[in-house]
Amino acid sequence: MKVFTNMQLAASIAFTHMRTRLKQTVVATAGVAFGITVFVFMVSFIKGSNEFIRNIAFEQSPHLRLYNEVQATPGTILDKVQTQAVNIVDHVEPKDVLLSLKDGKQIVQTLQHDHRVSAVSGSVNAQVFYRLGSSAINGIVNGIDFEAENSLFNLQAKLIDGSFQELSTMPNSLVMGAGLAKRLNLKTGDRLTLTTEKGNTFYVTVVGIFKTGMTDIDKQQSYAGLNTVQRFLGVPAAYITDIKVKLHDMELAPAFSKELQAKYGFHGSDWKQDNSTILEGDVIRNMIVYGVAVTILLVAGFGIFNILTMMIYEKMKDIAILKAMGFSDADIRWIFLVQALTIGVTGALLGLLFGFLCSYGISKMPYKSDVMITLDHLPVSFAPVYYITGFTFGIITTALAGYLPSRKASRVDPITILRG
């Protein structure tokens, strides 16, 4: 009970000190509030932007992919003949590797029954030239089963004109990226010539236009029916070049990819490898945001430190009288710690409120993008962890800023002060 009484009395004295220096108290509180407001706003906005960009990229990237890759021949005929000699051969030609996946369709069916797999699709990627008049643009045609591919990448949501369903009903049809259609000055219903790597030429009809928000994809790629692309290439119906897999838990992708590569002997990649640049960029941007926010909070902490230090010098006689009346060193420390914590808690709560209001306000601002059709307002994240982090850091900063002055105040020698 005595401890509670002493703390209550220390708090009462602390509030009296704060009222006598109301202007400085308000400035210190505003500093903490401003720091946490900036922290919450910056983290929410940049994290929201990062998450939006990541989602756009990940929507176009399977969790893992199996394929065959052209690679250099590991040895030469000389190595087989002259086994004891050191053979040096320049410009070794790449090994002749079939890009088709052996038993690819059977593997797709097997993966469909794996409990880890959410969706799987087999496709054919073909390098082609899109020709219209004197224009010839190099690009890629993806031969797909629309239902399977749509379950992976939600293609239907990216369609801005035409229909994907016509790929399976209309011969020699394709759905083209918006950037590619713009470069060729095409629209739905127009025809153009498509030339494969082997020189085969076909007339195709544009039955739809899509936009993903990824410039490289929109300017180069198109989709056609799986059977259509196989016919363009002159290959059998079992021919596929890619198996794309979506998992229930994307974190399993690296290990699952290695398992499938070892089992079937194909090359493979996972979403972390395919999006390494974006993931590295996230780390750097987070370091910048947290660095700036922490700096602002530290500046606010120094402000509190200076105000409390000045208050101690002004209240030396009051402190000496309190100690002469029987206040312990711990009681004196509590007086100044209560002031620091009061400023910290009040500033932190105001900072969280203003930070939320700023974030909410910017999230409602309309934003029109010609590249990202799904972006109609600025992306903001309202994850509770940012608010908890900001509040915690604000309290820790102000507590540390108040500790040193309170420690100094507790060491005041009342006899020396009262003697002048």
C-alpha cells in the first residue's frame, strides 16, 4: 500500500511539473506523435505498394515450373577417345536437347492427385514472329488448356476485350497482350500472319486482348489453344514444354521443385527464383523505410531528453526539498519517468490515430493506371503489426530518453543544493 501511495504521489508531482512547462510538454508529445505518424504512414503505404507489385508478379508466376533447358555438352568426343590427355576444345556446341517433356501429360495427371497441389497445367511455349504488313515482332505464343491455365493465373480477370473461350472453338485463334496489339495496331477480330522458328506460316485471328500489368508479358506474349500451337509446330498431341504448378502452401515450392526434378529428370524453378529481383527490392525498401522512421523517433527521443534535462536544472531546489522531506532516489526517478512515459504514451496513441487517418485517406484516393488495370486507388496495407511496432518503439524510445535525466535527478545531493 505504501508503494502504491508513493507512486501515486510521484505521478501527481510529475503531472504538476508537466503543467508548469506545458509548452515544452506539448512540443515533446507532438514530436513523438509526428514520428509515429510518419512511421505508420510510410510503412503502410510502401508495404501496400510492395504487396500489390508482388501480387501482380506472382499472379503471372507459378509456384514451380518444370521444363527442359538447352545446355552445353559436358564432354567432347576427344574426351572419350583420348581419356588420358588434357583436351581443350573451344566453342563447344550446345547439347541437342528436346524441349518436350517426356510423358508430360501423364505427369500432369499424377500431380493433379497430389495433396500439396492446388492446380497444375501443361502448356507449349513457342517462339514466333508476329507479322502484319511490313511489321515483324518477335514474341511467344503459349499453347494452353484455358480451364487449367485460368485456375493458375486467373486469366479471365485480365481480359479487356473478346473471349478466351473462343480459343477452343475457333481454329487458328489467339488472345493477344495489350502491348503487343498496340504495337501491331490490332484489335479483336483482326487477322495477322504468324511464323514459327521452322518457317511455317499461318494466318491467325485475334479473338481477345488481355493486360496483366507486366510490360514484358503484355508486349510479347499471346495465348492460343494447346492443339493449335501443337499444329503450328507440327508436333504430336503429347508434346508439352512446360508444367506449371500452384501449391496450397507456396513455401513448399523450393523443396517440392527439387523433389520433382530428381524424380523426372527435368529442369525446374520456383517462385523465389523467378521473382528474386522483386524479393531483394522489398528488403532494400524495407530497410530504407524503417531507417527513416527510426531516425525520426530517435529525434523525438532526444527532444524529450533535452526537455527533462532542462526541467531537472530548473527544479533542483524542488528536488532537494523532496529528498529532504524523505523522498527516496527511486521516488525521484519515478517522477521523471512518469513524465517521459506520459509523453510517450500520449504521443504514440496520437501518432497511431493520425497515421491511420493519413493511410486511410490516401487509400481512398483514385488512381488510374494505363499499365495496371486492377489498380483503381493507391495500395495501402493496414496490418496490425505496423501499429504495434510503432507504439512499442515509441514507448521504448521515450522511456530511454527519460531514464538518464531521472537517474541524474535521483543523485542530486539535497544539502549541497540547499546551501546554494
